[in-house]
Amino acid sequence: MNEGQDRNRGRDGQDGQDGKPGRRGGFWHDNSLTLAFGAAFLVVLAGQALSGRAEFNEQLAVEGLQQISLLQYLTSSDFAVDVTENWQSEFLQFFLYIFGTVWLVQRGSPESKEVHKTGTESEREQRMGEHADPDSPRWARATDWRLHLYSRSLGLVMGALFVLSWLAQSIAGRSAYDELQLRQLQDPVSWGAYLWTADFWNRSLQNWQSELLAVAAMVILSVYLRQRGSPESKPVGAPHTATGVEG
């Protein structure tokens, strides 16, 4: 546990700086970060559905075709591909970041582990197997395949979610692409052929580059800039060279 994490143990109900138990709130307080972002996600998704349907109907009007209802748009391939192409890029970002930070470091960034701790670290450092604490997760205390799976579970799940959402994007994208082809009196394409089209790769790559840029910016800017009270930032007074220290 690094210095910043040790100072902040009181945040999760363990001992704080004064040795007293950390405060624990109710359900809404203890899960406010997830709930707030989950609610914001639903609001933004609803906004995307409304604006996307309006744009789609404008295109249909230009082509002299009948407009569709909101429910029809929500079940359309156009809406599905617009949503999943963003989801897959987000999960790719986290998948690469989770595994990349095992071996890659950035001196001075709270997003990086300390520069001398590259690699998977020892079982003692990770508190796993025979070195696990009494309150460690059950699979962290195991000594068989469950320990090996659980010790990589976060990255594996993020990788699986990326593959599944990218697959969903390819299926929905192909359907939307074929619909446009038919409206233009052109032949539809197979799923395999769609994977080689510029449409599929343009949808993927335009999201990947933005996610990778955002991660790189966060890593390097957090070396020199601060946000008081955020665990994504170092303490305001921490030196620029302090690495792996959270505020």
C-alpha cells in the first residue's frame, strides 16, 4: 500500500489519521459515485436517443421516406451501432490501461505505480494466497486456479466487455450499412465483408484515438496539476516527482 493510500484508509471505514474508525454513511452516500454516474449515463443516453432519432428522421425526410417513432429508432441498428461503438472504445481504454500499468510507469503521476514496482509484484505485496488477510476475498485466499483467475479478473472482464461490445458494434453496423446500401439501390454485404469496410474501421478508430489521447493526457497532466480532494490527483503540496501517491 503506497503512502497516499495508507493515509486515506479512513475513507473505506478503516482507521484514519487519528486512529478512529472512518465514517460510514448510508447506501446512497457509500455508493454515490456509481449512482451519480449511472444516473448521468441514463440521462445522456436518453438525450442521445432523442437527438439521434431527430437526425435520422431528417435524413429520411430528405430521401422522401416515412419517418419513424422513438420506439422504432430505439430498436434500430442505427441507434445500436452509435451506442456500441462508444462502449467498445471505453472498455478498450480500461482494458489496455489496467494491463499496461502492470509494467509501464510514469514518474510523478498518481495514475502510475511507483517506478521500482513494475511487474505483478509478490504474493506478500498483493496480500494473496497464504499472505491474504482474514477479511480478504475468498478467492484471494485460495491457492488453486481461483487465485490465478481472480488476480486477473478485472482486466479479463474489461477485455471481455470490449470484445462483446465490439462484436455488437460490428453486427449492428453491418445492419445499418446494409440498410443504407439498399436505400441507395446497392447490394448489401455479408458480416465478414463488412469487417473490411472503411465504415467499420472508421467507427472504431475514431473512438480509439480519442480514448488513448485522453489517457495519455490524464497521466502526464496529473504529474504537474492538482485537484484537491480527488483520488485521481496527488495531494496539492506533493512534489512533482511523487509517484503513485493519491490525494
